[in-house]
Amino acid sequence: MPLKIVFIGLMALPIVFSQDISQDISQEKWPDFKTTWKVDPKKFGGKGFLPPNSLSLHEQPRTQREAESKNWALIPSEGCIDTKTGFKGLRFVPPLNNPEFIVPEFIVIYDKNGFIAGMQSIVPKALTANSNYKFESSPWYKEDTVNGIKVYLTTAYFTNPNNICLTGRTQDEFDGEGTGNILWFLKNNGNFHEAPLTIEKADQSCFWNRHNCFQTMGVHYFNFGYDENADICEELTPFQLMYIDNKLNGFVWQHNAPLTGEKWEVTELKAVYMSITKPPKCLLEEVKKKMARSMHVFLRGNEISGESCRAEDMKIGKTPSSSRINYLDAAIFFLSNILFLLPH
């Protein structure tokens, strides 16, 4: 009998840990798919200086039909699943409006029925030559070829990737869910990082740390804390998260390379201090060298009041330690119970 009880105790251990990495699918509707956040210097101090303006919040096509109507091109593949890379879905790129740009800034992924399923961020390999980021060994970047150019891609899914080529979404599901209801980032080993859908779960996560709130963005979360000497820049997680009213409202692609394209945001020092609490010195150096690029992606609005932002900023670094899963404490707890149940 004691051995049976010990077995049950051991089986409980991974169940407790799994709560930190899995979650129920969101039931809310994401009405937006807008990219890029920029100020308009021509309207400094006036309306339209901050988004919304002509440089920001570009609506992107959420159906294959809409993409084709805007002359987006399908990336050639032998089927819904690319045999070379394993990427799922019908992948479309926007047309290049400027001959100086090598490739588009991103790819939009549609399911077998033509409804949006995710997107990929494009980093041309040729533009990484002077970067100190370890693209080749990163768990987030995967090599591919787009428009004949060798690139690194990062991938985010807005719907369950297992269904993209199997069933896709129906019109009713698209009408009910909008852009999607999950945010899963693909790793090179085939696993996913599931972004917390609420700010509460983000605060409980061991992966994410709360940083600054900004009125036309939301509360920022990064995969690093508040150590200004942290050496993170060679292996920086290439995305941030944003939250408004306790719910995920978008994310940000971030790359350490001098990327070209009108939808890229050239990261400025002011923007760093605006979004990051005690930014790492190495990151500030990369920004000074004009190496850092970002792109905001909004899925559910971008407006939050100044009062709400100030209230959110008061919570920075004050997440109760008891709200995070402490793996060592959990292990000690189970081991102590096991030892108690063993025969003396």
C-alpha cells in the first residue's frame, strides 16, 4: 500500500507543473490584425503625432481572398504543409512597393479554408552579418527562402496549428473568433510557447516579467527582469507581449538586425525607456548603433487611459512571489509527503 501511495504522489508532480505552461483556449473574439506603431514627426505635439496616424496601425488581410485581392503572393509549396520546413498553412507575402527592400517584412498564414491562422516575421540573413545575435543557435529562428532570398523566420499562430491543414476554420468560427483565440510561438524543436492570455497568468509565469505601460500600446511584458547588467542581447527572445484591461491585446516582434521596410520600427532610446523598466545596458548599446528593429502587432485594440497605465506601472516588480510557481518548493513539498508515507 505505501508504494501505491508514493506512485500517486510522483504522478501528481508534473500535473502541478503543467499548469504553468498550458491554458484553456480563449473564448473572446480578436477583432483586429494591425501592424506597426510609429509617431508622425510632421505632426509633433498635435493630433496624429501618436497613433492612429498614416504611418501606423495598418490593417492586414485576415482572409486569403482579401490578400489575393491586394496582390499578395503565395509562397510556393507542394501542399498545405511545407515539406522542407514543416511550416503549416498557406503562406502569403505582400507586394514589394519599394525596390530598395530585399523582401517583405512578414508572412501571413492562412488555413486550408483561407482564414487567418498566424504570421511569420522575416529577417534576411544578409542583414545579420554585423549583428552579435546568435540567429543560428536560437530556438526561435528557422531558416527558409522567401522570394529567392535566404531568411530567418519567427512564427506565431493565432489558432491551433494542428487544425490549420486538417480542418481549418469555418466561416462561423471565423466570425465568432476573429483573428484567433491563442498566441503560440513556434520553437525549432516543434514545441510551442503559449503566451498567457491574461495579465494575471503573465504575472504568474516564470517566463515573463512585467515592464512599462504606454497609453497607445498597453502593458509590456519581456522575457527578462530588471538587471541592467543582464547579458541578454545575443539570445534575446524575439517577441514581447502587451496587455490592456487584464487581457492580451497584442505582441511585438523584436530583432537585432538593421532591417529595411516601411513597416519596421527603428527602435529609439526614448522608446526603450518608455517600454522597459531598467533596460539592460547591452540593449541600449544595440539601439545606439541603430541595430534594433521592432513591429507591434495589435489583435484587440491599442488604447489604454493614462490613469490605468499609471496604476499598472505601480505593480512593476511587486508581483507576490507566492503567485509564481516555485519549483524547488513544490519538489520539497512532494518529497516530504513521500518520505512521510514511506514505512519507517
